[in-house]
Amino acid sequence: MAIQMKLNWTESMQFVARSENGPAIVIDSKDGGSGPTPMELLLAGIAGCTGIDIVLILQKKRLELNKLEINISGKQAGKYPKRFTDIHIEYFLAGKNIPFKAVEQAIKLSEEKYCSALASFNAKFSHSYRIENKEQIKPLP
Amino acid sequence: MAIQMKLNWTESMQFVARSENGPAIVIDSKDGGSGPTPMELLLAGIAGCTGIDIVLILQKKRLELNKLEINISGKQAGKYPKRFTDIHIEYFLAGKNIPFKAVEQAIKLSEEKYCSALASFNAKFSHSYRIENKEQIKPLP
């Protein structure tokens, strides 16, 4: 099972990336600014992967999740190639009576068992989470 | 030096990712299809990173690059968490009298020295490249 992406250079540091017939995204340098940078894409991939896991696991537990926000930050080594050495993931959840234990289990399952993106990195991972248990946010239809 | 991304869950398996005031991208599951999947984003990040390196290095060598296409594919382990085990990067370049040696050096410098994305993974990397030396493609303005 292989996943593929094709990138085409456009101009300056800008590339367009696409998977087969999937939607395309623009990648750029920080200075160019027309799309996320390559290193930002890596963080988005990790957070998206664990985010999808969290949604699926909480849905399986029949919990009503109304909001999931993930803030991910990656520290890079000081020297080239400046790989990500430490990645911190912060989960912020809101929903109806979501117990801490369920969230802890979901994060643990994702980070230790299911998340392919996270397991592909050589960085040290850490996380934190917050739950807003009051129903301040309108549920999705 | 830390890089940050913020993701917001919208519905189903769809997330919107954004870095500070940068442009946003949509992430989705393969079934959802509204944006690249998390694992596709990882590959796009790696290819974008090494792609930017190649462009910069060849420009420093005062070579006229007219086209750079990168095909990247990642094999995943059969068992969960199904991390990327083998990643192959295929470079296709076109330009005016671009020597093989310059391309080889650029790829080597990127993969071994500069590319932060590539150095952040625990997969095995391999690459291949092709050069179209005839000026079939219109140069960028």
C-alpha cells in the first residue's frame, strides 16, 4: 500500500501538490506566503491524523463532540538539517458531558496505536488537553 | 524556534489547518475527499522541502531550471500504526544544459544536509531523477 503525491514547481519557491484526482494545495516558503510551508504541512498532517482518530474514537463511544481544536507546535534542532526534535500537541474539546477519561483514552489510542503520521517521525512527542464541558457551542446539525 | 499550526474540526473527518495569519488548507479523509489526507500532507511536506532546496541550489549554480516535477510515494507498514517505512522521491527536471552532476549534488545536499522535513522521519529514503535537457518547455518569464 503506497501513498503518492505529485508536486509541480510554478515559480519562486511555490509548488502545487496533488494526489491523483484529489484536490490540490499550494506550498510556499514563509516569505512567499501563498501556501503553508513544508514544515507546517508536516505538523498539519500529524494533527489531522490524530484529530481524525479522536473524532472516530469519541464517536464510537457515542459521545457528542461539538468542537475539536488542535494546536500543534514543533521545535527544530539548532543545526542543519534542523529536524523536528520536540512536537507538542494541544487538544481542546467541547461537547456534552465528555468525560476526561474518554479523552485520555482516545489520545492514548491515537498516539500509541493508530496514528500513522505520528509514528513516522523521530521527534519526541508530548500533549496536553482541555475540555469545555459546558454546552456553550452549538452542536453540529 | 518553533513552528505552529492550528486545526479546527468542521464536520465528518474534515479539518481546516492554518498557521497564524497564513493561508488555510482543508484536510480530509480519503472518503471525504475535500482536501489531502494527513499522510498525503506528510509526503507533500517532504517533497516541497527538498524541492525548494533543489531550486535554490541550482539557482546558486546559475543554472536555468524550467521545470521541476517531484513524484513522491510512501509505503506504509502492514500493521498499525502503519508508519511510513519506505519513501521514494522521483525528481524530473528540465532546463538549459543542466548537467547530471549538478542535479546529483543538489539532491545529495538537500537529502543529507538541508532538508528539515526529510530528516524528521524514521523511514528509509531513496530517490531517482531524470533530466530533460532539450529546451522543450517554455522558460518562466
